[in-house]
Amino acid sequence: MSAPALQSLDPVRATTHVAAPYDLIELIFFAYRDFVGEADLVLSSYGFGRAHHRVLHFVDRLPGLTIAELLDILRITKQSLNRVLRDLVEGGFIEQRAGVADRRRRLLVTTRSGEALARELARVQSDRIAKALDQAGEDTRVAVTRFLAGMVGEGDRAHVLELVARGRINGPHL
Amino acid sequence: MSAPALQSLDPVRATTHVAAPYDLIELIFFAYRDFVGEADLVLSSYGFGRAHHRVLHFVDRLPGLTIAELLDILRITKQSLNRVLRDLVEGGFIEQRAGVADRRRRLLVTTRSGEALARELARVQSDRIAKALDQAGEDTRVAVTRFLAGMVGEGDRAHVLELVARGRINGPHL
DNA sequence: GGCAGTAAGTCAGCATTGTTGACATATTTC
DNA sequence: GAAATATGTCAACAATGCTGACTTACTGCC
């Protein structure tokens, strides 16, 4: 926090407040609407929805992911997860393997076609992000990355950053 | 686009690609999940959901909004909108007035309690944004605003920016 | 004045994706 | 062997999208 006490000492701001970032609240809505909307179009041609996308994405990025870890990432119930996971497995996009150390665990991995779909979806989203970063100018990427990380709940932030880094280690996927 | 042709001329990048921004794809997911999740908690104590929030928010920000404009913002069908709008009207959070020039139009405005709820929800989201901006350092706000605007579909961007500006004109709401 | 077009409301039914609760199975750990 | 753990499954329900069809009220225009 950068010197919050200054605010009440500043005569101009003493009786007023910092304007609430309504522009950002609204831009987050519109940006997210269009960001996921474009992927939805691709997904619907496969008979899948947004929930399938999330599962496929994280399995592609974190091969060997378990059900428990996925539930923790998505914050949904296992019944909801199982419904979409079943579609993906039956469609030949995801495979399950028994864990090595613990055979109760199901390690999830993408098949060739699952990987292809995940990458296709990531490409349309990456293109949109790349254009937005490009238009926004220098240093934007670092600022945006920090901002988004700061938007994640404090208790979960370290875990999220670790997951994102884990995904990166698996390579740029290109 | 900053000199995309350079990429194929750069010997280091000639056979490879720019790494896809997987970190940003994932951070957008986690940031949005927690951003709306916190508001959902408040909403559920009123028996409302995310869809009610969106309607209430934009009506509070753009008093006198018509059904047609709201449908264009939310990109849902009038049947979906009507379901949640009816809840908000019956709950005494939104009022409808006949249009002045065109009496077919319903001008939507928040009641006192509707305004209070809208502001309460905006406050928790503003607080999260303010903290994230603060942690991310100087110049972040401009960069993030530009980035988010760039994420909006090109065809809709001018309209979105106009709406956001229109909302701002109504005052800082504090 | 009457008629076409427009803004909005409504009914019915359905899909996706979230929820609870209860219970089953396989495996590990103690 | 018993308890705990990881996962799967059945059933029912809620929120929020959708399509299609039809109504009502009002405006604009010939």
C-alpha cells in the first residue's frame, strides 16, 4: 500500500474520496465476455462448453493432474467435474492413468486430439491477448501480470502462481 | 502491431515462436474467479445471483437505461433478462418508468435500496482492484485500462468505451 | 384513421453447469 | 483388518443461458 495516510492529509482529498474504478469494473466484464466468447464459438462446434474448456486447458498445461488438484483449481464439485470430464474422455480428448505411487489417483493427460483442441483454443485466446498487449504499449505485460496476480485471493495467490509457473516449465507448447 | 515481420528475420526466432501467454490466460481465469466470487457471496445473502448483479450494476451506472440497451450490453436474450429483472423489480431494487419521448420504452432506475446494494457490491470489487493496482506499482492503472480495452472485440470497443465514459459522467458515486 | 413497425412482456420447453446428499469401490495407511 | 482417502455415481434441484411463438402497447407514416 503506497502511503494511504497521505490521503486524509491532502486538503483536496480530505473531504472526498478516491473515485471508485468503475471503468475497470466494467472493462473487466466486457473484456472477459469477449475473451471467453470467442473460445465458446470454437467449443460449440465440438459440442463442448466452457466447462469442458477449463478442464481440457489445465490438463494440457499440467499433464498428470489429479482429480483432487483439478477440483481445487476449478472450485467446483466433483459431480460437476465428472460430467464434463466424462464427455472429454468418451470423446477421446483426455485419458486417465492410474497413479504410480498411489494407484487410487487418476492422472489426467490429453490425447493427441485433446492436445490439438487445447492448443487451438489457447491460440485464439493468445492472439487476442497479444493484440491487446501490443496496442497497450511497452511494459504493459509486466503491469498486467502483476495486476492480475493481485486480483487473486490472498490465500490462494501463492498456490496460483506456483501452478502457473509449473505450467510454464512444461514448455512453451509450440 | 509492432513490426511482426521482424520475427521471421530474427535468426533466434526464425524457427521458433513467441511463447504463448499461458500465464496470462490462466491468471485471467483465476483473477475473474475470485473477482466475481466475492460479490457472489454478498449476492447470495439477498437471494440473488451473478445475473442480477450485472443488471443492477449497469442500471445504477446508467440511470434511464432501456431494455434494448441493456440487452446489447449483456448480450443475452430478453427472456433471460426479464427473469432477473423481474426479481429486482419485485424486490424493490429497480423501478421502471415510461419513456418521455417514446412511451414504449422502459427507463430503468435503481431505488434507494437498489442503489445501496449496487454500491455495496461495487465497493468490494473496487477494494480488490485498488489493492491489486497498489501492489502492482506505478503506471499500472493506465496499462491495465488499455489492456482491458484492447481485449474487447474490435467491433464493440468504441461502444464499450463510450458506455464506460457515460457512466463516469454520472459522477464518482461516493 | 388505420396499418406497419418497434419496444417490451410472457409462456413453454430445453441445455449447460453449478449445487446437495447419499452411497459405492478401490486403495493406502496404520 | 480397520480407518482414512481418492474417486465414481445416482438423483434431484437451482441459476442462467437458449429457441420459438405469441401478445400488448405505442409510434410513425400514408
